[in-house]
Amino acid sequence: MVHICLTPHELIDPSTQIIDTLCVIGTVKAFQSNLSWVLENVLPVALTAPNTSMEGGEPHRKKPKVESQQELDTSASLIQRVLSTLQPSLDTAASTELWLPRDPLLLRVVLIALPATVSRHNSSSQPYAVSSNLKKFVRPKESTAVVGLFESSEVYATICAVSRVGGGLLYNRKTGGKTDILPNSDSHHSHAMAPLLLGGISMSETALPDLNHMRVVFPPSASPEDKEVGLWRTKMCNVALGIQLARRLVDAPCNELDTTAFLEQAMAVVQGVRHVTTKVIKGKELMDKGYGGLYNVGKAALQPPALVILSYVPPDVKDEPSIVLVGKGIVFDTGGLQIKPKPTMPGMKRDMGGAAAILSAFGAFVRSAPYQPAVKRPVHAVLCLAENAVANDALRADDIITMYSGKTVEINNTDAEGRLVLGDGVCHASRHLNPSTIIDMATLTGAQGVATGKYFGALYCNDEALEQSVVTCGKYSGDLCHPMPYVPEFFKQEYTSAVADMKNSVADRANAQVSCAGQFIGNHISDWLAVEGKRWCHVDMAYPVFDKKDERATGYGVGLLYSLLEQYSQE
């Protein structure tokens, strides 16, 4: 669990009554500005001995032991001396660890000094540097207190970064490991995960002894005003929990998180939330109602494809134009009959990263809504769930299908399936949810990694103001984004077909692949886009969705989408 603390005294983990590791992170300048606060307010708390002992192998309560002033001064002097040796380079952090005396256990102190300058396309809080450096020092089953020496404008991105490190129920099926968030393969489906995450911050830490609890605090200068404390903490906790929910969903394999299990998780996330309604169209009903893209992609799998619509509509805004999030939820992608080669199929459990981020951000937002200013428009999440499997009735190359838009598509690549499900999803949104803004998110193309790399999502957007808002919210949250060229007249021709309205894969793979893939989706809302004031942004996040170094999901997109929902729901 990640807990947002308002004072240093809240850093003490109530389940262990001790801080195992104290981690202080910031630039050298931030250390200089806040060091006295750390030494005078945080360090005495961290050096407080636990109020239990293990005499005779049994826990016994005792009065907490606080180190003497002389011992505190010695520890403070040691920290100052070690800190003076840290010299980060222009683009690399410097870090070290030391051990301070504390009865009966030593206190592990980690100091991380971030680079003093940040490039213009990076977030000022350097969230990637925060998470990557913390990962080096966070240990399983230990309590970590993180002291973030940042400005108030950098707190949100820092909390998002910490949430990408640990402090939650990471998916784990190692022998002797423990995770209660997804069903065992022999029991198939479970409702156990989501309510514990987003149904309020009530999970008992003492009931989760195997977790590495992480508690985060910031200097007083970065804390909210007293009147905003409750709202601020609720928002930050829900976003942190949403990021961890997305991480667990993306890390889960398809034999546990198939389309039916994903659907159950979605229902559980919003269970009991006021003003939230749900609608599900699945299986053969999709085909009967014209959702030919989603149905044909998922029809060969054991579990049926589904279109899941989650709607937050307070009564006084029901007639206002809405904001719609649409997520690609391919729970596993074999490539279809044009099957993926051996090296590229592992990891395709992550092809639902867009839907995971949208579900988690929507859940965090509606759970926080009672504590926020009233929304001025409805908010919807549309999840396009399918497994691109191989079977006798799988979609074939040369097949021609009819999308929900009414347009026909000649299949020339069964491994370009994400755009088919999203085409139906955005078209449903445009026709039935009265949107002014549609944002879709997907692990759509390998070309995204070539275009914007491992840390930036790629944007294809028809509206300059929306595009800039997404970039700004990306920096604010740490989910970085960068625009691609938006020129439909250059890219539509790539899909020319002699026998249908379009093909589903391009003729020239050297022609702005990320933009072309986004344009296919846009082809199915072309009438809606022709209306003045309609805004659409496609976010391709195939590479930022996971960290290749530790093969773990990052929760990318949750912080970004939550920030966008905050902004656009108040317009």
C-alpha cells in the first residue's frame, strides 16, 4: 500500500511500529533548503524504536524508545557528511545508503540526489528518475518511508512515481508468494480484487503483513492548505491505488484475466458508487447490433468479446456534452491467423494496458468525485474487451467485415486488431454518449516505441488545445506524451481497398505509422469530427505500459487521465 502522510509522525507503519528504510529524495538544492526540517522533524520519528519486543519469541508491548539528543545529533551529522559527497551528473542521479544506530534495530537511510536541471520535454519532478532510483532500494515485506523534497506543483507526479515502484499487491504467482487480487487458474473468476482497492481507503495494514508498505511525506511548503487536506489526501490515495490496480491488471496473464474476468473487475471497481451506471454488450449480441470490429476480433476465443460502458452521470448534468474515455482491452494477442513469431508473442498479456488505465482512472475519479467540486458534465469509460485468438472461426486475411460505423473493412492483417475494436468503441461513444471530447488509449503499435520511445506516449489529436492539455497533464502526472502529425489527408490513402471502404493495415509502413494507426480509428468517427468543436485524442502507449528492466507494468495513463478528467469535467 502507498499511504499519503501529512506529517512525519504518520510515517510510522502501524502494522510494524517501525520504519525499516527512510528514503529522502530531491535535488541538491532541495536538500539544502529542507535539510533542517528533515533532521529536526523526520529523523527523530525514524529513529524511534518500535514499541514491541520479541522476548521469548512472543511480541511484548513496551514504551517507544526515542534516541537521546546526542544520538540524534550524531546521526544528523553523519547524514550531512554523507550528503555532501553526493554529486549527481547533468542527467543521472547520485545515491547512497547508510545505517544509523537504533535500539534494537538499525535504521537504513537512503539519500537520492536528482540532477539539478531537467530537459524541456521532461516533467520538472523527474518522475522516472524517482521511480527508477527507488526501485533499487525498496525491499519486499519492509516498511519504507519516502520523504519527497519537491515543490507543491510536483507532488502529484511524485506520488504517481512512487506508486509505480511498489507498496501494493503486485501480481505474484511465485511459490510461497501471495496475491489475493486475481483468481487462481483452477477457480477461474473472482470478485476479490477491485473493491479492496477503490472502495475507499479502509484496507487494514495489519491484515497484509506480506506487503512492503510505503508511506510518503512532503515538506510543509508542499502541503495543501488545511481546508483542502481531506480532499487532497482522498484524491492522491485514489490515484495511487488506481495506478496499482492498473499495474496488477496488466501483469496478470490471460488464463486468469480473460475478458470475462476483466468484465467482473470493471463491475467491482464501480460497485456502490453513486450516479454510476453500467451497460455490457457481449458475445453474439455484438454482431447482432453491428459491432463487427470488436466481435470478429474476439469471436474465436473461449471467452466472448465485450463492450463495457461505465457512466458517471449526476442528475443535474445529464443533458450536458460528455467526456468519453475509450480503451483497447485485448487481453491476449496471438496476432490471429497471421500469427506473431516466437520472440514477439510473450508479453501480449499487456495488450489491454489502455483499458486497464482507463478503468483505473475512471474508478479513481468517481470514487473521489463526492469530495471534489461538482462535475459539470457526464464522464464515461468504454472498454473494448477481446482476445485475439486462433481457432477454426478466427478472423481471416481477405475477410470483409462491417464496423459499427457502417463502413466496410478488408482485413489484410489480423495482427492489426486493436484499431478494429477501438473503431467500434469510439463510434459507439460518438453516437450514444453525447461527447464533446473523446480520448482513446491503447497499446496500439510497435511504431510508437520508434517514434516516442519507452517513456512517452504518442498523441494523434484533431484539436491543438486538447493536444496541449494532454502534453501538460502528462508533465504534471509524469505520464509523458508527445504529439504526432495530424494530417488525415496524408494518411487515409494508406488504407485504400479495391473491394471495401478501407483495409485495416497500411500500404506503406514507412509513412508515419503511429499517425496512420490513429487515423484508422478516426475514420470511424469522421462524421462526428466534422462537427465544429468536437475534440478527439488518440494516445498510443505500447512501450510506456511496462518497464522492460523488471518486466513489470508501470500503471502508465492513470495519472494522466485522472488529471484530464479533473480539467475537462469542470469546463
